[in-house]
Amino acid sequence: MTFRAQHLLGIEHLHPTEITALLDLADSYVDLNRGAVKHSDVLAGMTQINMFFENSTRTQASFELAGKRLGADVMNMAMQASSIKKGETLIDTALTLNAMHPDLLVVRHPHSGAVDLLAQKVNCAVLNAGDGRHEHPTQALLDALTIRRAKGRLHRLSIAICGDIAHSRVARSNIMLLGKMENRVRLIAPPTLMPSGVQEFGVEVFDNMQEGLQDVDVVMMLRLQKERMDGGFIPSEREYFHRYGLDAQKLAFAKPDAIVMHPGPMNRGVEIDGTIADDINRSVIQEQVEMGVAVRMAAMDLLARNLRDRRAGASEAGVMV
């Protein structure tokens, strides 16, 4: 199996064969998670520390469950009550944790690049659970697995990503992954929510839902990232829903078998109509949540294998890792 990464910091440096290898392994973990015994021992004896500097429900719960199902010792750090609040730097926190000899470190941080900085200071595998506006790699991977299972393939599909593109690390990671896998990606958003330099992303850009959704296979809606907005990006939520919220009328322009996705949490009546979100024939939003556990299990499994190999090689060479 081809997966050479030491950390999972983003999609940018993953090769398409590595993406495929991870998704193939995740498929096997979907079967495990649906079985009567949802437990493996591939991470037995290893320690996983979850550090979430931003609030999270789905991602943190998913990583915790993934680690426990793989047999790891899992510790969740309450970062709101940590020494960071007392003035400790991120690097000092990393060095403190490193002294505890963890094997896997899962980090979500509000600042882009913070997770990469941590990875440079520790002797374990680091997984990016979202850093600022930069990336959210496991979300893109779980989205990819959801699409592949629903459509039977992950290439040469037409995929629309709609909403707050400018502030979305989910959009950034998905654009990179879907592009690597030879899909046609369309971005749909008001100009105020479209990032600068978007023409360099290798995507098609629309500010009209009817035009952007024409004959697409996948409709991926995004949450309005109000916590990252510092100005008037939209006139009102009511006007935003009228123009960019997904409802039956707008969805009708997509292919009849198009699937609807949303990374959550959803703002019903803002980005998406509740009826569409709950339509079992079109919506795969709950499947995304399920795939999240399997993908994170696969990512930690593969990184742990590489970590063991490095440690074994270093031990033979008499080097401390």
C-alpha cells in the first residue's frame, strides 16, 4: 500500500495514489464500524492526544471514536483551560507534550500554519483537524469517500462547491483533492465570499446558482463562517438564502441523481432548506458523518505504520526518534 506521509497536514502534498490507498483502507473500516464488534488493535499500546483550540463536535468526537476503536489510549486536552491561557506559547506546549511521548497528535487551531509548526517540534505523527482558513484534510477525504461510494467513482465528475468559499478550509482542501482526482470543480458564491486569486485554482467560477448547478453530479454546500467574518459580506441571511441557499428549485438544475453534501454544522434556512437536507434520496449528509470515523481510522492506521517503521529504522541505527 502506497502511503509515505509522516504527518497529515493537508491535501496539497498527497499523491493521488496515496489518496486512493487511504480511501481503500477506509472502506474496510466502514465494514468494521457496521459490524457487531467495532474494535481493532492496530493502535494498541499507542497514545493519541487530541488538542482542539477551536470548538468542535463532529471532528473531535470522530477522532476520539476512531482512536478508541483502533485500540489507542486517547486523551482529550481541554485547551480552553490549558497553560496557553496562562501565556504559554504554542511551541512550549508542543515541547511539553513531546516529553510525554505521544504517538499521534490531532490538532485543530484557529491560525493557519499552527499545526505545521507543531509538527516540526514533536516526534510523533500529527494530523491536522483544521487550521484557520488553510486546510481540513480529513474532511476532504471523508467527502471523497462519500462521493466515491455514492457515485461508484471519484474521477470525471462535475462537482459544485457553493457558499462561503473565502473563509472555508473545507473548500480549499476539497478543491485540491477533487482536482488531483481529475474532477471538474465549480465554485458558486457571491463575489464577496469568493477568495482572491480564485482563477489560479483550476476551477470554474459562478455567482449564479442556476448556471453553476447546471448538470452537476455533486452539490456541496458550505456553512457561512460568521466567526471569521469582520464585515458585511452578505446583505442579510434571508437574502442570502433567496440567492444562494439550496432548495428544490435550485437543485432541479443539477442532474436528477445529483447528491447533496454539507460538512456541518448546518444553518437550515440559510445555506440549505431543511427538506433537502433530510431527503434520503438526495442527501448524503449523514453518510458523511459515518465516513468521517472510517477515514480518520484509516489515516491514523497508515501514519502509525509509517511511525513504527521510522522508529524501527532509527533503533537499528542507534538514533532516538
